[in-house]
Amino acid sequence: MDRSNAGARINALRKAAGLSKEELARRVGVSDVAVHYWERGDSLPRGKNLLSLAVQLGTTPEHILSGKESKQLREPGAVYAAQKPQKIPWQQLGSPLQGAATVDLPEGHGMPGIPQGATATLHPCSPARPGRFVIALHRPSGQKAIYKTDTRGPHLFMLDPSGVYPPLPFDAQTWQIVAQITHIAFDI
């Protein structure tokens, strides 16, 4: 991935949206120095900053990073919160998500330090990739659980977040990734 090309795209999209570096930084929730570094190609936005940047510039994260043509998601600067994710009961999670959703985590969900009832924001996750927290469905039993995906050599494994159980090899015949967990919120 060429950081200087991504930086030039960010700069051009920002100017096309009529935003100053300072205004874009405020909307994305970063410093204006971060936007400056992105545009110069010294660094790249990642995670929620990349998604927020894409929303504010009316494009996709893929277009920002790779330059692949994409249909604009919405007008530049549109408020992202206007597209509120659908809330789905844990029991109804069973097929891969088609869009963003939220779910309240049940008792015994398996993530240490995260209380029952915490709200997880979910996004589609296909195919399964390493380094993500996912909700996986065990096809034979119909049971769902939260795992972190990881690679061991060429193979994908699912790791128990609590560390109690050994890694499970990912087998698409036995397991189905329902969603990727992108955010968890709870009251302390």
C-alpha cells in the first residue's frame, strides 16, 4: 500500500468536500496534525479513524487506502450516526450479518472483564480473517460463542478470549462466522 498515494487521495477528497484540515480533524475526532501526516503520507488512518474519515469524505476506506473506485456512501460530511445499527437479540443471531447491528451480550459470553448486558457493535465479517473478535456459530449444535481469530501457519484458528480452552481450528463445515465485533460499550 502506497502511503503517499493514499495521502494524495485524502487531500483531494478533503478539498473536494470543501473542508479545512482543522474541520476534517474535528469531525473525525483526531488532531489536525494527524490529518497533516495522513495527507503527507507519513502515516495512514486505521480502524475507527479510517471509517470516520471515509464517512466524512463520502467514500469507502478501501478507496482511501487503495484507490479502487467506489460508489460514494453519502454526501461528504453526512452524519454517520444517522444510520443507526439495528438491534438484534443474541438468540436471533444465526446467519451472517448483511449490515451493521448491535447485540446485548448474554451471561457467559466468555470475554473477561466485559459484563453481561454490554452492548457489542457488529459488522459483517466474511471471509474469516485473523486478529478479529467474532461471533461464531457452531453449526452442529447451534450454539454461538465469541472468539478471537488467529493464524497458526497457513491455518485459521479461533481462540477462547478467556484463555481457558485450547485454540480451535476454523473449519467452514463446522463453524460459521456470524459477525465481527467492532466495539463494546458498557457502564462501569
